[in-house]
Amino acid sequence: MPLITVSSFAKINWTLEVLSRLPNGYHELHTVFQTVDLCDELSFEITPSPDIHLSCNWPYLATDETNLIVRAAQALQRFGQVPQGVKIHATKRIPTGAGLGGGSSNAAVTLLALSQLWSVPATSADLQQLAEPLGADVPFFLYGGTALGTGRGDKIEPLPDVAPQLLLLVNPGMHVPTGEIFRKLSPQLTKPKTARILPAYFFPPKSDYLTHLCNDLELTVFETYPTIGLVRQKLLDSGATAARMSGSGATVFGVFADEAQRTQAATLLAQSGWQVWPCKTVNQAEYKESFKF
Ligand code: C5P
């Protein structure tokens, strides 16, 4: 069987509003997701025996059933009663636990790629059902581009594409425990309310949408990890037109109007020992293109 290689893109959150705390402990969100071209690569080789085998270029990353790639493949194999198996190799670049959705992206790409390679007649609704239990961010990566996430962030509505943007992702190398941050949110934030940002700025995107980016998790994260707040400030000081934390951090993204300024900012911020990734937005058509094989 030929080896098929697919890109697995990262995401940022243009906005992330917490609307309420749900009875199950999760939080109701309104978030605008955006795929960006920092990506992992997943290679798939279908095998006649039913085993699912994962290998990875990062030796410290678990490749057993705790990995979302393996869980996604198993869920699809069960759903489609697939007699074959697969060897998957992950070439990772997206930092883990960094608010960029790397693991969630890998899981969704596995569902999309294997449903084609194993010829599973799964509808979009079937894939959504398989994606939801794997994590709140997984359904978004079935779509890519710019999209609204409601519920736990797992009910997805594609939005019109924003104009291409130059970004700088910066990670100061710390791990933020997402569940703990949600639990620490102030009662004000978890009190039921309606969304502030949509649809006024993103549906369709208005020219000033960058002045309305938000992330309700920032204050709580910056209190516990002041360095992450400092990263945001340094991005703004070095010329970013907007800068926000992605998801629950620790990655912060800056939006830059021109490439020279972004290069200068990248050099400056890397001097603090922080990891930097220049990248750009990936729209829905570009995202879909990577699944044509
Ligand atoms: O779904 P995922 O595994 O990405 O979520 C990690 C943790 O973040 C959850 O266990 C939960 O504590 C918290 N979370 C939340 N509300 C959301 C998404 C995540 O409270 N909408």
C-alpha cells in the first residue's frame, strides 16, 4: 500500500468568550477558531492485519492508546467495522499542551484521512460524533479555516474567511493545565451571559475585527504565569497590531502588518529564550486542499 502524507495544521483562537459553567463541569464557550500553517505531518500506510501502530519523531510522546491519533483510528475502525489496520508516523512540530490544538488536529486529520483510505462511508455527522468524545477542539479540525465554536467549543459553524494574516506565535516554554485554569475562573466570568463579539465583527469579518480580539482565560493565566502576559506585551511593543493568548496558553500570537517588522520581532523575542514560529492563516479552501489524495 502506498504511503499517504497529510498536513495537520495548528489553530489559534481569534476570540474566546466564556459564557457559563455547565452542570458537567465544562464551560459553555463562544470562540472563533482559525487554522494557521504551523503543522505536523501524518503518514498513513494501510495494512492487511487490523493492528493500529503509531510512531513519532518525538521519543517522549506516548504512542499507545493514550494518544488521540490511536484513539481516533480505533473509534473509526470500530464504527466502520474495518478489517484492515494502519501504520501511522507523526512528524511533530506543533508544541503539545500549548493552546494550539496539535493533538486535536492530529485526531481530526486521522478521522478524515482514514475514512477515505479505509473507504468508510462516514457522513459529516458521523465524523462529528466520533470527534466529540476525543476533545472539545477536535470537531473544529474537521472544517479548518475560520469557524465559530459554541457549546464546549465543539459545535462548529464555518465563518467567512478573514483576509490572509501574517502571524508570529511565541511560546515561553511553560505548560498550562487547561482544566485548572477553567476551574479558577472568577464567578463573574462563569455567570451565564450572552456573547459580546459575534456576529458584529466576524460575520462577515469587518475591517476592524482585529481590535475586537479577546480571550477570557488570559487574566487568570497571566496571574499564575506572568511570563505569558509579558510575551503578549512584548509582541505589542515590537509592532504587533494585535496580540492574544491562544486557547488556555501558553502560546501567544501576534498579528503583523508587514514581514520585515515580524522578522524583527521574532529575532527580539527569541533572544528571551522563547520559541517563535512565523506563520500565516490557512483558509478553508487551503485546508480542504490538503485532504485531496
Ligand atoms: O476537551 P479537552 O480535553 O480539550 O479539555 C480539557 C479540560 O479543559 C477539560 O477537562 C475541562 O476541565 C476544561 N474545559 C472546560 N470547558 C471547555 C473546554 C475545556 O471546562 N469548553
